[in-house]
Amino acid sequence: MASVLEIIPLGGIGEFGMNCMAVRYGDEMLILDAGMGFPEESAYGVDVSIPNFNFLYEYRDHITAIVLTHGHEDHLGALPYLLKKFNVPVYCSHFTAGLAESKLEEHDLLGDILLHRVEPRDVVDIGVFQVEFIRVSHSLVDCFSLGIKTPVGTIIHTGDYKVDETPVIGEPIDLRSFRRYGQDGVLALLSDSTNATVPGRTPSERAVIPAFEEIFSEAKGRIVVAAFASSIHRLQIVLDVAQQFDRHVCVLGRSMQKNVEVADRLGYLDIPDGLLVSLNEAKMMSDDEIVFLVTGSQGESRAALSQMAMQSYKGLMIEEGDTVVLSARIIPGNERLISRMIGYIYKRGANIIEEKRRLVHVSGHASQDDIRIMTEAVRPKFVVPIHGEYRMLFRHKEFVKNHLGYAEENIVLIENGDVLELDGERAVVTDKREIGRTFIDESGFQEIDSETVRERKQLAYEGTVTVVVTIDEETGELDGEPRIAARGVRGLSSDNGFRDDAKRIVAAAIAGASRQTLADESLLKEHVRVELKRFIQKQTGARPVITPVIVLV
Amino acid sequence: MASVLEIIPLGGIGEFGMNCMAVRYGDEMLILDAGMGFPEESAYGVDVSIPNFNFLYEYRDHITAIVLTHGHEDHLGALPYLLKKFNVPVYCSHFTAGLAESKLEEHDLLGDILLHRVEPRDVVDIGVFQVEFIRVSHSLVDCFSLGIKTPVGTIIHTGDYKVDETPVIGEPIDLRSFRRYGQDGVLALLSDSTNATVPGRTPSERAVIPAFEEIFSEAKGRIVVAAFASSIHRLQIVLDVAQQFDRHVCVLGRSMQKNVEVADRLGYLDIPDGLLVSLNEAKMMSDDEIVFLVTGSQGESRAALSQMAMQSYKGLMIEEGDTVVLSARIIPGNERLISRMIGYIYKRGANIIEEKRRLVHVSGHASQDDIRIMTEAVRPKFVVPIHGEYRMLFRHKEFVKNHLGYAEENIVLIENGDVLELDGERAVVTDKREIGRTFIDESGFQEIDSETVRERKQLAYEGTVTVVVTIDEETGELDGEPRIAARGVRGLSSDNGFRDDAKRIVAAAIAGASRQTLADESLLKEHVRVELKRFIQKQTGARPVITPVIVLV
């Protein structure tokens, strides 16, 4: 083992979410972030995905710590699953720790985990690595970039960030520290690509205040604001503007209530006394005295806003005269759900304000000119775009190459599972580890293996047929007629005589089976399956999953 | 039956696609358009949806004709399915007829159907209705609005349209005819809402020419243009610019080849001799001599572009130096597929030009100022927004109310199945017909009923367990152990001993069953199902579909 640093992304490269990365030197390994993803397999009983951590077992005695940049689900959500496999200390900010604790509590892990709370500019020695926590701005609060000194040089992992000089909560991004690193020399900058396709600067969190003030001054009825529960700056703005316009705020939806509670307890939200009211209190108030701050900006059918729009949420419905503000971006894939919800809100006679019509949302991620500021501050030898689909990573590379003068060979595009080796001079992908995904059913925090999901896809696509054949062990002949049960198979109804024909086919298959086939249950099963499959496909064009059961009597 | 006109949308209201509408007076009924939709149920083996035409059986002797505005799938795609149920004459333009014929041929219907080809300004008497075909501009060619004179007044159905004074192919929208109707008096304008959220005017089809000229002049390697196969104006532009820059064009993808063939045969495309080349010829040419015009702008995995990006399409792969132009909008729901495809194209080292970066696509639908022009030309008593999700219909209403001075009661929002009655004075929804959707598996043009899809969803979500119990008819006791087969169920593997436990539970259920239950197969099945369900749920949290089979021996 030479003196090289290995960077191995477990997720977040070439995809949205599931950010997780291993950094290894000798026999020590740090894990940076442990995020969950939002897979397309939601039609198959899957809620979220996490990296498959299996390849880490090889290094189980080498993992020294998990370091979290911030508390968003795509950086934090896999933490309990990772800790169940590798119980190592966790380093993160106070606010991130607050969210992590509530997550660990749900998994009954709280007592078993060592959580280190760190402050901005804290420097922590973790074995061979020295990690500094650098304050950055983002839509969440208490977020860090990581400055990691290693024996081969310093790497900076930006986490999620934008360059916000006037955040609503806390201090601006700590550019001074980034410049200090730049002066001392940085080997590699691993840098957020989420908004690398967007020209210009990302607006400050404060940029949405004027729109909210206008909306509040115009609204005569109730106001409903839907936002990401984690957008703490945004929540503070809604609280402030509500106070300014003499409205009370009622917080609805589990994750919104949790985040407000954690942020309030840790002192990140400034909530005037008496501003917050319960749902019952809110129901007693007149329409111009109340704001509902709710979950469901993505049209999720079980979240507060959809429920209020489609039927009712705890007795609360969207009504004529309400003003609904969608203070969030549309996460790709949710367009249809959101559009449908908006339709229902319009049907109720309410007014809707979307991001496209007024500036009620700003991104938390660096646009191209934020990337410029970061890259010029850090002046790394290598730029490694992370966090994003390939399209964003490539556009990040293109921008750094065309606008910041970096040479092609100093911009390194990697993929999940790539082993990127850095020796201080060169950055080369030397190996590829196989890293799959594990699916999670969140209702029970259960893992679902990918074989199960594969089976479900097959069932979903064509349905299933079970055929039960009873055979007299002595004569080798059918005892009674075959039973056929079908679910989700098109064209396979009893009234078109199909079932009777299918039974005849199975009976004929048994009658025509060789002695050898009859003597071997697995051969016989396969024989029945193939004959029935052929018949169903010919008759209906369908290819269901066929399960034969042989009963010997 | 009083002298009223009934308008009954069968699809296209509150949804994208599946445009279809019945117009009825006395015992005569016209069907306007017969479109297909693109349902979210694609995970369940469904390709497209069509309106469920069942409620039309009541009027089967009243339907006098089907009138098509244009040949897009969301207006034409359900035609074969509708004609199989009700074989009535079809009226449409020459180009629409060309597309309809190729569709009817696929369904073996061609010889049985009466297709009337009409020209712009043709007026056709269909029983009590007089229908005029009014030329409009759209992304397709040979598109009509319909002016329909009825005994209670005139209605105008816009179909899909935009106000394009400089189309690439054919003549501009026939505003003069719309104004003539306006002068004579129009009872109701049924009007396209697809782009009702978009301010300003929709650009002319010609607007994309400069961007294509730039791209062609910059490109040194091969050029690949992906567009909707039906965007005939766009195809002509690509052909023209290719000619201008001395490149040949190779058309790839089934629907692209079909549309080019039909448009060429009917004289809508002007293709210079020798411009088109076969794939084999294209492969022999040098990179700067060729343009590939391909399907797959939506990232469809089986279409030409995705195949070229991810593996190869008939030996053709995207390569370094290629310029790929996505000359289409992103249809909501396709974001992830498209983004993934773009990633693969970048990985291949090609350059990509998307709609967001250069003007390589314009919409075919009326923006707000087009809606203004149409509405002010026609000056209807009632405006009825059609074609679009509720969000678009409501924004259409809002625009007409706030910017065109229409009173609330003269803008009528309807839903699929609503019976809108017009008597010349009032427009009132008097009834609601139940109109569902029928799902189609396009591979075999087969209908899939919604019960089958419901079963597939259930299977997809939790998997399925089959339990086979053999019972001695005389003793009422188990004969051998129960058989259990599971597919797609999480946590149900044989190695955790689950299966043995489940067998014991089923055996205990049989042993504990009352004489009455044992005597009645359906009672016994239900008993076994409930006991096993309870056990599986308790053990694993899963709720699979359980199918019990009882074999008596």
C-alpha cells in the first residue's frame, strides 16, 4: 500500500440524493455524509434508497468516524442504517445533531451512538486526518464545508452551499477561511454541482422577503405557506412577516413541526411569544389573523397541503378566499403530483402563488458565479464535481474549464464506486467498486433487497398465475382438475372460457409428460410452467409470472 | 327532450392528453377528436390510456360522425378503439387522414372505415350540424379549428392552435374566418388551455431557424437532431438547414420515418432530391456531411437517441465531437429519463444543445396573447377552457376574466363527464356521466381493464403469497404439509425459518377450523387467508396479496 489517498463515492454522483463518500488513507477511513435517495421504484413499495454499504465490511476495522456536512435527508437520511452496521463516532454541527438525534431515536439507536457537536472553525484530529468545519450558507442552517488535511495534501469537500452574504439566520459563508486554504494550497476541491447549469449568482435567502410582504399585504383571507420543512431561513421569514402583518402562525405536518421544534429548542429560530397557535386556536381565529405553515410543497398525497386541498386535514380545508404560497422548487419527478394538487386548490376557489409567478423561493445551491467565487478562493489543483446528475457534473466541468481556465486534466469526473487515487501530484481512477442501492420501506424502516423489487416489477408488469396440480403418486395421473388462480393478468377472465382451456392444456401437459419428468418435481413444475406460459401468451399476448405447485397424493 | 345542445367531454379536461368530446342535439351526436393519454400507470404494463367509451353505447344509433381537428396522438390515438365500437364516418384533413390510415392499417380496420378528407373552409352538413373546417397553425400541419353551427347557436372548437403568421409549411392561421364568425355571433368558444399560463405570444415556427443555422455553422462533427416526429415544420427546417450547410439527412426511428414518409407523400414536406440517405450511406460519409434526424427527445429508452447514447442503435453510437440538439420540450413526467439520457450523451463526449440554452424549440400552443387574439376575433358569449390540467384551465379563466373583461358567469369550467347544456341563453352543467379510462397495452393493441391494473398495483406494492392446503375429504384433516410460494415479499426468505413457521400457522388454522368452515371451501379459504395474513404482517410488517388454494383428496 503506497502513500495515496483514496476517495470513493458511495452515492450522489450521477444521481440526485444519496450523498456519501469514503476517504481512505492507509488503514484509516472517514465517511463523509450518509444520505438517502428518492428512487423511481416508488411504485414497488419502496420509499427511499440508501447506498449499499456492503463493500465497507472489508474496511470495518478501519472506519474511524462519520462526518456530516449538514442535516438534509440526502446527506443524513442513511445515518441510522450505516450506524447499525458500523457504530463509529459522528461529527456534525449542533443543528445537524438535533435532526440526527430525532432520527436515531426513531430507530432506537440514540443511547448507543457517540455524537460530537462541533462549531464553525473547530479543527478535529481524527487519526491521520485533520478536519476543519467551515461555515457555509445553504437553505438549512448550521451547514459546513469540510477542510481535510491528509498526508498527501488538503482536500475541501463543499457539502451543499451557496455564497450568501446576507442569510436570514446566522453569519455569512466564511470565505476568509476558504481563502486561507487557497493560500496554503489545496490539492482537490470536491464541489457541489446541483446548480452548475444555472448562470449568475444564487440569490440570498433574504431575496424572497419582498414577495412575502406583498402577498401578506394583499391577502384578505387565510394564508397557507407550503415549504420544505428543512428550509429554516424560509420558516423564519414566514414567522417574521406574519408578525409584521399581525397574523398568528399554525405549523402543520409532522416534519414541519419537528423541524420547528428542533430549530426553536437549539435557538436557530427566533419565535416571538404568542405567535404560534395550535390548530384548534387557529380554527377559532378570523381568516385575516392566521397563516398556516405546512408540509406538502411537492404534492405528496399524505402531506398536509394535499390533504387540505383534496379532502381535509384534521378538519381543515382549502376554501375560497385562501391564498396558497408554494415556497419551494419542484423536485424533478414530482411535476404531475404538484400540478394535480394545484388543480384541486384552484377548484376550491383559492388563489395560488407559485415560484414561477413571484420570487417566493430561492435555491440553496451554488450557481455558476458562486462556483466561480468558491473555486477562485480555494484555488485547488484538482476540481472534482460532486452532488448531481451527470448532466450537472459535466456542465460544472465545462464551466470550470471554459470560464475559470482549468485544464482538462485538472478536472476529474468520477462515478459512484470509482476509487480516485491522489498522491499529491496526480488524480487517477484506479479501481471501481461495486456499490448498489438498498431500498427502504420507511413504514417499518425495513430494507428491501433488490431481488424482491425485481420480482415486484415483474408482477406489476404482467400479473401472476398460480397453477396447482394434484397427482396420484402411484399412477402418475392427475387427481381432479388443475386449479388456476390469476391476479393482474389481462384477458384472463373466467367468462371467456379461458380458464377451462388453460386447465385442459395443463392436464394434457401432465398426461404427455415422460416418466422421468413425472418422477422429478422440479422437472414437472418447469414442464407445466412452460406449457401454460406458451398457451397464455398465444391466447392473450400476456406473459404473467407463473408459479406451478405440485401436490402428490 | 328540450331544444338544448349538450357538450360532454370524454377526456382532455383536467388532464394532459386524451382529448375527446361529444356534442349532442336531439338524437344526433358528433364526436370531436379521439385522443389517447399517457397515464402514470406505466409501471403496471400500461402504455397509453383512452377514454372509456361505454357511456356512448346508450347513443350508439345517434352518433353520426367523428370529426378530427388534427393528427396528434392526443387527438387521434384512440380512433381505432372508438371505431371498433362505433363504425361511423370520419372527417379530417388530408394529412390527418394520412396518419389515421396508417393507424387503422395497424389495427386491420382500413377497409372498413369511411374517411372524408376535407379542405380548409370546407363546410359539411352532418345531420343537424353544419361543420366548417378553419385553418389554424400548430406544430403539426393541416390542423383545424371547427366552426359548428347548431340549432341553438354556433360553437367554435379551437383544437390545438397558436397564432402563427409565418409558419414554415402552409398558410397562416385563418383569422379572417374567425372574425367572420365573431361578426355573425358565436355562442361558445371551446378553447385550448395548454399554454394559458404563459404570458405573451408563442413564437412562430420560424423562430428556431437562426439557432439551427448557428449550430450547423459551428458543428465540426456529426449533428443529431431529436424532435417530435409529428413536428413537421421542425423537420422541414432541419432539412432546409442541412441542405444549406451541405449535409445529408438520415432519418431514424420508426415514428420519424413514418411521419416523414406520410408528409412527403402528401406533399407537406419539400425534400430536395438526394438529401435523404440511408443509414448505410450515412455511415460511409464523413462527420461533417451528415445530420441524423431521430426520435427519442423524451429519453424513451427504446427510441433511437437513447439507444445511440447508452449502447448503440443499429451500429450507431454517439461519439466525441457529435453535436446533439434536443429540439423539443420536456413533457412533464419525463424529466428523469431525459436527464439520464443527457448524462450518457455527455459521457460519450458529445456536445448537447437543449431548449434552455438556445431557441431550438417553440411551442405549438396558444400563449396568453394568442388566446387574446382568438377570443377577441370570435367574441363568444361563453368561453369554455378545454385541453389542459385544471391549473391551466383556471389560469385560462383568470386571464379571460382579468384581461379580456369577461364576466365570471360567461366563463364555464367543466370536467370530464360533465353534461354542459346550452340553450342559446344559458350554459349550465346539468348532469355528470361516469367516464373512466381504459388502459392499453400497445404491444398487442389490447385493452387492460382497470381492475387488472388495480390488482397489479397491489402485487407491485407488497408482492404475493400462494398457500396450497391439501385436505383429506373424509377426515377433514391436512394431508401433507401446506405449500407456500412467495414472490416479491420482503423478509420472507426460507433461511430465516419464516416459511416453516408460516406452514405451522396454516396447519394450526386448519386443525382449529370448525366443522362448518371445513365443509365450505370459500369459508376455509378466507380462514386460512386471514390467519396467514395476520402472521406475515406481525412477523415482517408486509401485507402481500394472499391466494389460498384448497385441494380436497
